[in-house]
Amino acid sequence: MGIHVIKMPDLGEGIAEVEVVAWHVQPGDTVREDQVLADVMTDKATVEIPSPVAGTITSLGGAIGQSLAVGAELIRLEVAGAGNISADKARKEPVQSGAATAAAEEVAEPQLEAVAAHASAAPAPAPAAAPAKPAPAKSAPARAASGALQRADGEKPLAPPAVRQRAWDLGVELQFVPGSGPAGRITHADLDAHVAGRRGGAANGAMDERYSEQHGEHATQIIGLRRKIAEKMQEAKRNIPHFTYVEEVDVTELEALRLQLNARYGQERGKLTLLPLLMRAVVLALRSYPMMSARYDDEANTLTTYDAAHIGIAAQTESGLMVPVVRHAESRDPWSSAAEIARLAEAARSGKATRDELTGSTITITSLGALGGIVTTPVINRPEVAIVGVNRIVDRPVIRDGAMVARKMMNLSSSFDHRVIDGMVAAQFVQSIRGYLEFPATLFVE
Amino acid sequence: METINTTLLIIGGGPAGYVAGIRAGQLGIPTVLVEGAQPGGTCLNIGCIPSKALIHAADEYAKTMHYAAQTSPLGIKVDAPSIDLEKTVAWKDGIVKRLTGGVGALLKKQGVRVVRGWARVLDGKTVEVQPHEGSGQEPVRIRCEHLLLASGSHAVELPFMPFGGPVISSTEALSPSEVPRRMVVVGAGYIGLELGTAFRKLGSQVTVVEAAERILPAYDADLVKPVASSLERLGVEVRLATSVLGMEGERVKVRDASGVEAYLEADRVLVAVGRKPATTGWGLEHLMLDMNGRAVKVDEQCRTSMRNVWAIGDLTGEPMLAHRAMAQGEMVAEIIAGKRRWFHPAAIPAVCYTDPEIVVAGMSPGEAAAAGIDAISASFPFSANGRAMTIESTDGFVRVVARKDNHLILGWQAVGVGVAELAAGFTQSIELGAQLEDVARTIHAHPTLGEAVQEAALRALGHALHI
């Protein structure tokens, strides 16, 4: 029997750290060749790691959510034959990573038993145990009504050490538990009653499930895509002084045209939503405002503008927000854009989107569709400098030539990086988009 | 250089560190403990244990001297007692060795790897250990997920009177080669008084110099009174409100409150003016942790300002007590194992092994008043306790402090021979949230000093039986 160590593979240029998002095996499992062992995630793409050999898992290289350096030990198997690491070496130094950067070292050498023991001692997102509520028929103990001492502000709850420890384990703050014991002492029974939520209805004299107190606490580890989203959002908001501009657009003509186009060409070319038309308007507006299709490297003080319009489309997926990119939107007519959006959205939702399909946008459009609301404050997809948000279309009374008429109105809420985009320019850019949308023929002429 | 990887790395094998190690071992956390000297820290090696041993020996010797003076009412007479100090110190060292060896065995039993040598922190996850010179061992590097700092404390040195020559700290005082003829003790805190009293009983002329207005400034005046009269009876000279200015030859220069300077002859000068956290010389500065004065700042879970770096024991400041350190160590190990724990003791007891002993747990009457609590207190003197009479020590009392409205016990204080052992009951009653009635209605064994505990509670309720 030999030891075979699988290291974290290099998943692409410039990637130094990869996050483990799922283990499909546990120590002791027997695996065959090509069986998927783990899911790991880089910047945005999730990659499955298959086993190159058949064997028995002896240890995992990290907990879920942990980032491992490329080249760090990912998994260790016992295999028939020699394996790829000598037993002696394996015992002494689990990881012999070439990439010995400080950051890599930091995570590259977890002692293996250590990790296993730790994982078993501290199960990750275990919801704090809140025992099931009793049937309402059970009457609350009479104690509930008895004169439990009301604690004054800042007064410490009084409970024996055993009750304190149990409260910690249950995740209950004793400050909120009434004590029925002498001098307001909190007893085990008080804690049970509190956890069971029996006290909730005491004030009304009867149990009322609608108003019962809830005591569950559910810790969720923010890992994987959600962690990436959190980091990106935090970075964007921390680094970019956002400037948000909201303008209303009369889309009556645009909607009429869209319905016409769908009626006439829908069968053969596919139906158009508003989004591809808006993309075209953005592409046309970018001709006069090229600084909006840009990426700003604030550390190098370099603003790179792009002649191309690689438009990111914010899409909701089951695991969270993703931004697939319609590359070279300037070269697509609305139907081509629509098809590409549909393809990318599907890829993103099914988790098949490639890294290339998820990076490289130069401006982003975000739309919540029917949930678009009146106004949003979009967060810029850093390092871009502009994001255009679409709000809901509503029929609204508008004054036209002195008379009130019903028009289809839609707000555009757009945010800009105020470090490099001045307010005036931003406003002019949005007005330009509005111009194209309100006179939709121009979308096809220019 | 060999690299050891572990989950938990503990720096320091004193009561804080070794308890954290044992508990971590029990919980299955891979743990490495680094200790430069003997395991057991200050407490076992140069603190609590050896000082209590020396105090016991001094007490026994003083008793024989008392009998030799033929003044004992017990009718016991002895002739010309003497003490072989070398043997005394060897006996004390034997106890220390047994205990430190025991700590090592406990750590080993729980699978904790002990690395001998002085640790040097490189960053929050890496420590280098330099072995002792001449040990022939290579330095090792240890990497960890959790770093637990438990470096302890040192005796504070007076800048104008550094340790060396006749000027000694408690460490040297606990391994005397001879009984000094004249000893000056600087500082009338519990360490100075415990050791000063012991040397007086061994035959030294002892002068205690204290800058404050009274001895044991941390304790209330009633508690301290029996200790003060005992010092007087033993012939310990106490100079209060007096500052030490420095050494001049073999004399200690002092100045009293009125500005009068004096010289005190001394063969040995024991400086016992407090302890300070051991924060230098081992790379702590590399972590740039938030500090709380001279101590490392920690929250109620003993977390420092750096993630997964923890600090416990004397390093985290007052109260510098071994039992507090142990409780912190146990807690941190449990938190690292994934349990939810907080350091929220209802009371941390403290004991002075003066003659007679002082023990406190929870609030004194003054502290309760300062906290704005409407409290009652009552004390019961040992002069009314039968057991106290039978051991010739009727000095002292037990005092209880409780809330007036619901009789919840807030604190206990006692002074008297042997009262240190009452600490367990005191602290337990506070932790359990006992009321005066709980203690008053508990049958206390007769004849014991503990009856004074029950009587104090009864007296607070207004119906003491034996007074």
C-alpha cells in the first residue's frame, strides 16, 4: 500500500488560491478512478476535482470554505502500489509545495489529523438546537404566572454554572430568561420553558402560537459564490464613491415597437424583451461616451477604456448573483443579443458558465424585471465605472401638449464611479440612452 | 529546520497554559505546548506552592520556638529546637518536583506534545523555538491555527534598586541558603507579608516598608486588623506611608510621610511590589496586539485583537491568580473545540496566606455600596466558635454580604487561621445564587470553623444562635 497525494491543481492564470466548496468524499471512503472528490471554486468558476487513482481516502486537506493555495495538498489516499509520496516523507511533512509564498504557506500546511479532528469537533453550520414546540394543548406550567423577578437594566441574570453552560450550548441569552427560583434565580426548568417558547403567551393568559417567541439561531458559513459576492460588493462600496442618477424614460413607443417586432418576427427570430433593446441603446450612447466602457485600476491609477462594449448582465441564480458577459455587444443586433443573453443566463443558472463567460465586462446592466421597483441604487461591478439599472415599466399620467395622457414610463437608475466620471458626463450619458429609447427607430438607424 | 504543524499552540506551561493543554487534549485538539523552564510556571516553581511550603515549615518551627519559650498553655515543652534550612529547602523542592513532574505526565497522557525551549513569535500562526544551549537540539518552527499566549508575569523591579546582590525577588526568597539576620521587605501586599512573616518565624529581624497608609491595601480595614496585630505580636516592624529611596551600601534608605529619612540595616532586601505581565523578549510585539495598560487586552472569551490569537492568565492582567488562569485556559480550549463559552464567573476567590489567613470571594460591603446595591452584611467572630478555641486561634471572623431585598449572597470575607479552605464554600454559594437562608438552613458540621459561616448568615438574618 502506498500514499497518493492529490494537490490543488493550477486552474488558470494568476490564480493562487482556490476555495473548497464541497467535499464529495470523507476519510474512509473508497473511490474509483475519475470519481469526483471535491468542488473547488476560483474567482468565479466552480471546478470538480476527479480522482486520478482508485484508493481509500485517508484525509482531506481542509474544511469547506477554506482557501487552499495552488499546489497545496487537497486530499490523501491510500492506494495499491507505491503511491506518489514516500511514507516517511508523508509522515514528516505533509505538504511540499513549490509555491512557497507567504500567503500560500499560510494555508498550505494544515496538519491533517488536526483538520479532521477540528472538523469533527466543530461541525460547521449546525443550526442551534431549538427543540420542537410543544402542542398548544399542553398547558403552560403554573410557574409561568408566578412572580418571576423582573431584572433591572444592566442587572446580571442569576443562574448556577450548570444552567449557564447549558444556556451557552443552546445559544440562549440568559438575560431574556425569566427566573422563577428564589431571588430570581434561573433554573433548568426556566431554561426549558424558555426554549420551548411556553412563556410567549403567558401575558395573554393563554397560549397563542401566532405570537410565540422563537429561539432558533442558524449560523451559515458564508462560503463559495456567496463569499465572492460579499467580497466584491464590499470592495466596490469601500473603494468607489458611487454617484447614482435616476431619470424617467417614456417607453411607450419602444414597447409598441417591441410588440410589433415580436408579432412579426417572433416566430423566426425569437421574442425580444426590453433588455436587448436597452443594450443597443447603451452601445450607441457609448459611441459618444467611450469613457463609460472602461475598467479603472485604482492602484495603478489607470483608466482603460474599451472600444468594444462587453456588457455584463446581472443574473440571479440559485446560489446568488452572477454577471455573465455579452461580449462585443456592439456587433450584435437585438435578436443576436437576446439569444446570447438567454444562452448565458442558462449557463449561469446551471453552473456551466465558463470563467471567460463570467469575466471581462466593461459596463453592466442590472434588471430585476417585474420587481424593478421605482428606484434602485446599483452597486458598480468593480473595476468598471458605470452600471445601468432598469426599473419597472408603469402606466403613468403624463402631460403632453397641455393634456394628460397615459404613457408607459420606466426609470433608469444608474451608478457611476465619481472618481473618474463627472456628474455632468454621467447625466449626459443617461440622457443619450433615453434619447435612443424614446425614439426607437434610431436604434436601428445608427 | 524541522517544522511542526498543529491546531493549537500554547506558549507557556504555567497554570493557564498547562490546563488549556490538558483540556485541549481531552477534546481531541492536536496541541503543542512550548515551555522554556519547568512546566507549572510561576505557581508551581517559584510562587504559590513553594511559598506555602516555606510558610508551613516556618509555622512549624515557630511553634517549637513557642514551646521552647515555655509559654504555651498546652503544657508542651521542648528544648533548644533548631532548623536545618538546607533540608527544609530540599523538602520544598521535592514537592515542586513532584507537582511539575505530575503536570508533565498529565500533558503526556492527553497527547499534548511539549516542546522545551524559549518560544519566539514570528507571526500570528508561526512560532520558532530556540532550545536550551548545550541541549544539542535544533531550533524548530511550529505552525498553528490557534495561538494561545500564556507567558505569565514577572516580579516588578524597582528601577533604582534592581534585583541582584542583597536585593532579591520572591523567587530567590523561596530558596534561601540561610536565614538572613536582618531582612527588609519592600511592599506590604500579600507576597511581601507572607514571606516577611515566614522569615520572621524562621528567626530574621524583619522590617516591612509600605508606601500606602496600611498593609494589604487591596483588602478592607476590618479584614486586615488581625493580620496587623499578629505582625506586631511576632515582632515584625511595619513602616507605613514610607518610600524606599534605594540602597546605600548594605542599608536601605527610606523616607517617611513627614520627610524624615532613615537607614535600615539589611542582609537581604525582598522587593515585592507587584507583578507585571511578561510581554517582552519573546516576539509579542510582532503581533501588534491591542494592549490594556501593560497587559494584553482580551475580550470575555480571551480573544486578543488578532483572529485566532488568544491570551490567558497573568499576561492578561489582574487579578493575577492561578485559578483564574486555569479557568481561562479550560474555556479557551473548549471554544477552540467549537463550544460556546464565556468567561463569566460570578466570583473569583482570593486567598492571602498571611498569619492569620485572609480569604475573599465576591463583593465586600464597600464594593456593594459602591455598586449602588442596598446590601446588608454581618460577621461572626471566631472568638465564639468552639473549634477556633481548640486550635488556639480565636482571632478573626467570617463576614457575609447580601442584598437587602432578596437576601442573595453577594460576597464573603474571612480572616483567621485555616480560613483559606472556606473559599470553596464561599465561591460555590455565590455561583449557585444562594440566599442567606440557603446557607443558614444548611447543617454545618460541628465542631468546625465552617459553623461561623452558617452563623454569619444567621446573624445577617437577625437570629444568630451562638452570639
